[in-house]
Amino acid sequence: MAGTDSTQTTLDENSITGGPVIILVKPQLGENIGMVTRAMLNNGLTELRLVKPRDGWPNPAAEASAAGAIEVLENAKVFETTQEAVADLHKVYATTARTRDMTKPVAVPHHAAKEMRTFDQSSQKVGVLFGPEKAGLHNDDVVLADTVISVPLNPKFSSLNLAQAVLLISYEWYQLGVNVPDQELILGSSPLAIKGELVNFYERLEAALDESGFLWPPEKRPNMVRNLRNIFQRAHLTDQEVNTLHGVVKTLRLGPRVQSKSKK
Amino acid sequence: MAGTDSTQTTLDENSITGGPVIILVKPQLGENIGMVTRAMLNNGLTELRLVKPRDGWPNPAAEASAAGAIEVLENAKVFETTQEAVADLHKVYATTARTRDMTKPVAVPHHAAKEMRTFDQSSQKVGVLFGPEKAGLHNDDVVLADTVISVPLNPKFSSLNLAQAVLLISYEWYQLGVNVPDQELILGSSPLAIKGELVNFYERLEAALDESGFLWPPEKRPNMVRNLRNIFQRAHLTDQEVNTLHGVVKTLRLGPRVQSKSKK
């Protein structure tokens, strides 16, 4: 899906290929830089650029917080200016929470991520600018961007830390590349029961309930049976679970008994 | 959009109403609990529950990292067991990265968030369980959930910290309630130019270029004009920018000149 590779790739290979360059402009805390690398790698991004990191480079605090993402940190490139950091890129996004006195397209992260995927497909190299922790991006850096990304957040409490901002953008990018169903039933060790086995159980249950006088009076029986079948139908039972329920019905029919070792 | 309020609400009011309860089961670090409250409030969620926090409650480390989200922390409720923490909820989700030997629907965050919004609309109270930092949720807690939420992440580096996991789920929930265009052109102080003003500028530019002999030979002129107009068309110019460009053309036509104070 990503990049120039036209062959079918696995999720894993695919996710690690391409994707935006993350560019931190004048980041202040090394710890945040390290946490950014983790948020990136969580989402398959590996290319980090730093413009004038405040505490110099390399930075031991960044290494300490990068943990398993140290490879991203070690491959980070350092630049003197934002202009140099974006020089080889075809498309640049600037993340900012603020409305600027500037005429510029502003996109939500999901939309920007979709655009990035299309740029990936046409081999256009993309980068995303993130400003320093306190001040955010300077207008001179925002001008270098084609589009501003603004994350819609609670207007009364909208400040994200640097690594969280990188996480959300990277997450949106990664999600568009994964091939995971929206929702699926994960099965344990047993397959789903086939419908014939379900009906077999329903009929045994209903026979037992007929014997006990539960499905009474007769004119109410059809509706009671439908309601009961619906309960179990909604449970998406496995083979094993149907067996368990057969055992439950069988045992309950025997009524309360003194526990016996010979009982199966 | 959310909850039982049928009147039209603003984005702000709407976003703060309803939404899932965040339930941290046996959280370990107070700092993480504080950061969870910030991730929640960023996304308009305010109801936090804690099951047996390791370091007791209240926790000064949580207060220190909650910063502006201290109101969420102060309203947090503490429970002895997960069963008690979910007792008043209609729907429960469990977040876990692991495939469990358990038959249970597994959803991606975006899908789960859509479900939560529909539950909101029918006044069903929803909660999301997050396990302790290291071990994740115990199977006995996962059983209490209707659906597992699993975040698709780089399989080689999939561990998120607690606050980041809460951030992603809360973010997906919040995004479904905001009414923000996918992308829009944010204007500065000047409105967009109307097409008549654009054509007026195009014609002045082309007249100047005709005079200079740039639009030559005549058979190539139509295509050159179209290409030039396209450049400016794509820029979505404002009134002010069109005026600036008129000035640029006018000044360039005068050719290189010694700077003069009288020059306008």
C-alpha cells in the first residue's frame, strides 16, 4: 500500500515502509524527544529530524526515555534551520493548535493522514513539523508547510504534550495502513458451533423444559421458545460452549443432590 | 449528539456531555494516573474510576502530574474490585493488546468509539477498562467486558503507556462528536478574492507579459496563459494577496532601478 513497492506486502513490512518524517523544531526536553521516538515506532514511523534541539545532541535524557525505540533516536538527523530540515520533502504539514493570521489550509489529523497515504503512493516524501513544547511553531516555520494539522480537542483543555501530539498524528497514519477488521469475534480454542448443533441444543433444552412444565400454557410456548433461542443465538456459541450447556441442562434436570464422587 | 439532551448544543457543551467512564484497574504509578486525567480532559471525558490503586488514594504524584485536569482526579471514585466498578454500567470494554484464549468480540478503537456514541444516544452508560501498567488486564476482568478493544500497532513495538492508551481511546470518542470540516482554508485578515478580481489580475499580468515579449510565439500563447493562470488559481488568493501581486507586476515592469524614497 505504501511507497513504491508494487508487490503484495504483509501488514508488518507494509507498515514500516514509508510514512511521514517527524520533524521536531527546537525541542526542549530530551525526555520528550525519547518519548516521541516511542510514539513513532509504535506506529511504524522511523525517520526523525531535529531542528536545533535546545540541549544539544546526542542527549542522554532522550536515550533514557526512548527505551526500545533507540534505533529511531540513533538515526535522527539534526539541522540548523527548519528550511534545511524540509529541503528534500515534497509536502510539509505543520501541527499547531492556534488559529494563525495566515491563509493556509487546515486539516484534521485523519484527513491529513489520508493525504499522506496518497503522497506515499505517488512517492512524494512527506514531513510533519512539531514546534517547541511551550511556544509551538513560529509563523516562519508554519509558512514552510502546505497544510496545517490541527487536532480538535476540548477547547477548555486542549494542550497536548509533544509526544502525545506525535502519537495522534502517527496513529492516524498507521491506522490507514492496517488491514484489521473493525470488529471480529476472536475464538478461543474451539470453533464456532454450526447452526445444526445450536438447534440440537435448543431442542434438548426445550424438551427438558416441557417435561418440567416451564413452557406452559401451550399458547405461550412458541413465543417463550423464540425468546430463549434468541438469548443463546446472541451469544455466538462455540462447539465447546454448546457441550458445556448440554451438561448444564442435563445436570440441572437431576435436581439438587448430595455431591457424589461417582457422579459424572 | 451525545446523551439525552435533544436540543442543539454547541461543540463545547456537546463534547463534555456523556462519554465513557475510564476505569483504571490496579494502576501502579501515580504519575500515570495524573497523565490519564489530562488525556481524558483533552477529549472531554471527566469520569474516572480506580480499582485498588497500588499506592493508595489520594496520591500526591497523581495530583502533581494532573496539572490542569485536577478536577477529574478529585472526582475519581475508588473501588475494591472491578466488578463493583462496573456494576452500574450497561456496556463495558476491555483494552488489551494480547490475544486471549477467550471467545469475545474484538474491535479497533474507532469502531468501539462509534458504538459508544450509539450507546450514549440510547442512554446506556459505558465504561472502558485499562489494566495495570506491566501486566495488563487479568482474564477475570476481561470477562466482565462485552467487547475487547485492541489498538492495531507496529507488531514489533506495540507497548503503549497507560496514558497514551487512554489518550487514543478518548481521542477516537471525542473526534466522533466534533463538527470540524476535514479540511478548510483558514483565512487571515482578508477575504478570498472573487473570480472577477482574479481574472482582472491575470489580464494585467498577461498584458505586461505581452509587452515584454514573454507570451511568444502567438500559437503558444493560449497554453502559456492557461498554465500561468493555473498557478495562481491553485493558490486560493485573498483580496490582499491579489493587490500585492498587482504591485509586484507593476514594480517589476519598471525594471531594476536605484532605490528611491519617492518610489511608491
